Amino acid sequence: MTKRHVFTAILIAGCGLFACADMRSSQAQVRVNAANTGPTFTNPVLSTDFADPMILRASDGWYYAYATQTVTPKHTENIQAARSKDLVHWETLPDVMPVKPQWASQTQNFWAPHVVEAGGRFIMHFSAERNERTGLSLGVATSRSPAGPFVSTNAPLTTGPGFREIDSFPFDDPNSSKHYLYWGSGFGPIRVQELSANGLQFAPGSKPTEVIQPSKAPYENLVEGAWVVYRQGYYYLFYSGDNCCKDEPHYAVLTARSKSPTGPFVKLADATGKSSSAILAGGTRWLGPGHNAVVTDAKGQDWIVYHAIDAQDRFNPGTKDVRRPMLIDRLNYQGGWPVIEGGVPSDRAQALPAL
């Protein structure tokens, strides 16, 4: 099973940095968000292939979205990015990591970036295939701007076989002020380990703790894409499984919770007796939703951000690779657990997030 497929190019070759950004902004508004011009919006919010999305609200007042690479015969972009003022209208940006790390300079698998802002700089955690092609690693890169360019450190944070070492999620614990990194896939567990104060290395003496194991439960043959929020006295762990990228995907967003960022985490199904721990699964229009982020608007409303496959337009142009646009939906909490209305991606008009 392959974790990722190649991706459709959305950039325009042969122009300078700021000229490209302006041109892409104009085209993105017409091409991507033509339907989202009133007080409501309809998914998707970004219709290009934008897999494994995460969103950062930066100190400059913009929301920045980052996503897995895009590759076509004509163009390669290592890390995709876009920005928005309202979470709905997005303008695409140039490649935010245009120069590959030295340890991954001969390969082309750059997946699932996650960016945080700290101490006047931006830190990106990402996954990449090592030069020797023996597996993927967790990398770290930094920039003075959320739009990059991000420059990688000289060595990966950790390495492993296959695609076990992917899907980094750095988390600042609001209660202890400690920094953690969650990651994992490749039919192995999701793990967490304390990070150093600067967020660039693991804390000295720290060790990984396994928090979610793959199982025979629905959607859990493979688990990945961790995202954690602290709400109502619980650490809610969102994760995805298990087949993201086929024409007929079997993929969903699941959840577990704990009183500690390092667990033990109790899955939704185990706590409630439900048949699965999924809170968002495929519907009629949108298939295989997953690899989510959570972002909070100005009124404190949580939104879940994720990719999904359009059943009406499944493939990148000229390829057999599935296209995974970016969608958002409201995320609420009922009975102590996250809830998404209908349990499937919305395909109707919704009120805009609060600014």
C-alpha cells in the first residue's frame, strides 16, 4: 500500500516571487472560490490537490495553510502553501521549501508539513524520503516568514523503515508548558515524545510513548495524521485511517481522549460502545475525508480542516492520481466528545467563520 500519490501542479513558472504571488492570488480567487462570494460558503474551500492540510494563524493576521508536495511531469513543488483572511478564500503561494534538505536531496517525497510560530521565527516539521531510499524521516526547517523559504536542519529528527516516521504534529501543552511531538503511520503506532524548548530536537532523556495502536476496528488497520487539542479538561486526539489515496478510499477521521497529553487515550468507540471511533467518514459527494487540522475562529468556534476526494471529479488532470481538495466544517463537542454534523463532509451552504 502506498501512503501518498503525486500531485497536480498549481504554480505558474517563469515569474518572480511577488509577481507569482499576485498572479496566483487573482487566479485562485476565480478558479477555486468562484462559488464563495456571499455571506455563506460551500466546500471545497481550496479545490486544487492540497493533501494533508494544516492551518496556522500567524501574527501578521493571515491564516496560512500548508500541504503535502505536488508533482507533475512539468512541475515539482516540495511544500505547498496558501493564505487567507477568512478560512474560505485562499490564495496560493510559491513553494515554501524550494531547496531540499541535504539528507533528502535525491528523492521526492515531502509530506504533511506542520508549521508553528515561536520566538520570532517559524518552525516546520515535515516528512521526507532519505537519499538512500530506505524509508522516510521526520525533518525540521525554519524560516523568518510564514511564506518561507524554510531551510532544513542538517540531519533528520528521527528515521525509520517504510513510512512509519511521518505525519509530525508539534503540540504546546497549555497546562505544563511542555512541548511534544506526535507522529506515526506505516501500520505502526502513533507515538508522542517531549521536544526541547526550541522545538528543534527531542528533549534530552525523553523517550517515545505509544498512544494509539492499529487494530481490527473500522478504519484502524493503519492509523496516522495525529492532531491534539485541549478542550473541556481533556486532550482530544484526532487521527485518521486507513486507506487514504485510492480511487475507492476507506479513510476517516477518528478520535480518542485523555487527561494527559501522553495518554492513556481512550477511543470514542471504547468509551461509548459505538461501532467505531470515526466522527467523519465518506458520504455521497466527498470520499475518504481525513488527515485533519483544527482551527478556532474569532468567536471561539472550532473548525475541522481536512482533505477529501470529490466523487464527481476524482483525478488530477491527465493522471490516475486522486485529487484531494481542502474542506472545512464546524466542529462541536457534545457529551464530552467531538461531533461533526451528519458525520460526513458537508455539501451545502454554511455561514462563514467569524473574523
